[in-house]
Amino acid sequence: LSGIVRAMYSYLGLNKSFKGDILGKLQWKWLENELNNSKTDFTVIASSIQVLTTNTAVESRNQYPVSKKRLLNLIANSNPSGLFIISGDVHFAEIS
């Protein structure tokens, strides 16, 4: 049911003006500092929810459009080396 609600919100554009955030001020400040001052060969960003999915039925950063845009802008501006984004919170079951 929650997937259907998320998909309908997205389809109708009801979440486009939502200004909620996943990170707090201190978390954003820390992330910006880490990405802007990183000297590593690889950068891993871990997220508890999907970051780049286009699937509107799953919980993702798509439900937080301002936060998603901020994260993507930060990544583009800091240009971290060897960026790898890992995310979760999609549950599947399979019988094979």
C-alpha cells in the first residue's frame, strides 16, 4: 500500500514542493567538508534509502526533492574521486 501511495504522490507531483530533509545541519556540514577536502582515490557514500532510482514505488530520495538536489549538486561541485554510492531499503523476495 505504501508503494502505491508513493507512486501516486510522484505521479500527481504532490511531493515536488516538499522541503523535508534526510540530513540535519551538522550532517550536511560534515558531508560537505569530507567531500570537499577528500584526498582519497575512492569515495563511498552510503544511504539508507535509494538515491538515484527512478522507481516511484520505493522509498527513495525522490520523496525528498530538495535534499536530493542538494546532494547531487554537492557531488557535482566537489567531484569526489572514484565515487561509489551504495544504498538500501528495498525489500524483495524470490523463489527460484
